[in-house]
Amino acid sequence: MSSSHFHAVIWLDHRQAKVFHFNAREEDSQSVHAQDTAMHLHHKANTIGSGHEVMEPAFMNEIALAVSESGEVLVIGPGNAKTEFMTYLEKYSPKLKAKILGVETVDHPSDGEIVAYARKFFKPVDAMILH
């Protein structure tokens, strides 16, 4: 997505990502969904593997493309998908990883709460740049 907004926030889990590009007064959004969202894994005792879902590389690539033109990015979400995404960026898109200013745990907020959280996060960063 092409955007004239400098900031972006990504809320993600293993099945979907909500991407918002924003400034102080407006925002635009898009959703990115994993291709195979039908299977939900559960861990059982005495089985091999953790039972955790693994993020698809194509899904992570779509998320990265959604914020590729952003100047600064915040990554938030409830589980370990954030860490998997950051590991993916380290390997496949180090330039984009350098634009990530924060990775924070946030449960399941509404879209408005996501943008408000990100505006609050970037406000001190913007103040330091202006002074």
C-alpha cells in the first residue's frame, strides 16, 4: 500500500495483520491474512513439537510490503508472532527492520485503540526529532 503517512503500526498474530499508516489527524488501514487459517493447533502431552502455529513466509512478506514505504514502524500483538516477524525481517529485510522503533505486547484492541496506542508511542519520538 502506498501511503503519504510517515508512521505505521502493525498489530499481528499468526492469522492476520492489521496495518495502519497515520499522522496526527488521519489514518488509513489494510488487513493482511495468512493463506491457511483453517488449522488451529493445540499442544498435547507426549507429542513432538510445541503445538504453536508457524507464520508463513508469504504472509510475513505481505506484511513487510505493506509498511515498506513507512518511515517509522511500531509492531504490536498478543503472542510470539511479533518475534517471528522480527526474525523474518532480520534475515530478509534488514532495511525495514531498522525502521521498527518498538515491538510491544498488546492483546486484542479495537482498530481505534491500535491507532491511539501508536500515536501515543510516537509522540515522544516526534518531539525529540522536532527539538
